[in-house]
Amino acid sequence: KTKSTHLETKLRRLKKPRCPRSAYAFFCIEARKPNLKVTEEAKLLAEKWRALPDSEKQVYVQRAEEDKRRYHDAMIDWEMCMQQIGNSEILQEYFKNYNVDVAKKRLANQLTQCEESLGG
């Protein structure tokens, strides 16, 4: 197994809170059609989401914001718990990997913006 897979397994065992769901994820849970094939269902849900007026999307956006707050609060509690029981090295490893992923995403976005501004 890779190093990141081992870390994910450790974090799951230590009951790290799940990441918050997006507005689209909440929509998909509610509008799901279990009798369709996965690919058909994904296409149908994407079409419905795109066609949904912003006023109706707002319900899902609000749920996503609430879930984000829940996650933030749960992460603070979890981090404090990890430090109290002596698992600060796992926290350091998690944040090291997290910061690398965030930096990669930011760099990719910056490169895309540069290419767009140059017309390519």
C-alpha cells in the first residue's frame, strides 16, 4: 500500500470526521434514482442540477454551508482529542499531506488562469 493509503486507514480508525458534502452532493442524495445504471443516473442528475434555478439550488447550498460548519467544529474537537491522546505525529503527517494537495491545486489553478490570460 502507498503511504497515503496507510495514513487514510489510520485516520479512519481514529474516527476523523468525514469531509463536508457539497450542494451538488446533497442534491444527488435527494434526487437519486436507484433503478438506473450508474452512468445514466450520473448524467441525469448532472442535467437536472444544471437546469435547476438558483433559487432552488439555494436550499442545497445552505445545507452544504451547515455541513461545512459541522465539519469545521468536528475537526477542531478531533484535533484536540488527537493531541490529548498523544497522536500529534499523525496530525502532523495529515496536515503535511493536506498542505501539499492544497498547494498543488492552487498551482494548477494559477497555471490555468495564466494560460487563459495568454489566450492559450
